[in-house]
Amino acid sequence: MVTREFIHPNVSRSGLNRCLQRHDVGRLTDLQPTAGKSGHKPFKVYEPGYLHVNVKYLPQMPDEDHRRYL
């Protein structure tokens, strides 16, 4: 759909597939990053009794005089 809308309105599925294979991007799994490195970091280890608080500021509305948080 994206190709038809932005690049060429009369492209066929087989023509698009041949073009992608010609440029070595015919398989979506080949384009995805490998699972070697995860984007998540482990939680930091704290001593017992430590409290971690995340604060999320909410958008200030026009009728409010101060910011709210969650």
C-alpha cells in the first residue's frame, strides 16, 4: 500500500517483490536486528530499604496555574 501511494500507483506485488529481491531486502526477517544484544538493561541492585520513585509530569491545562504529576 505504501509503495502504491507514495512511489508508483500501478506497481504489482510480484514486481515489488522482484525489486526488493534485486536489492537484497526481499525478506523482512533479514532486515530485523539480531537478538544478540537486548535493548533492556537489568534493574540496578539497591540495598534493602531504598525507595525508587519515578515522577511523570502531566501536561498543564489552560485553566490550571501549576503542573500536576503522577
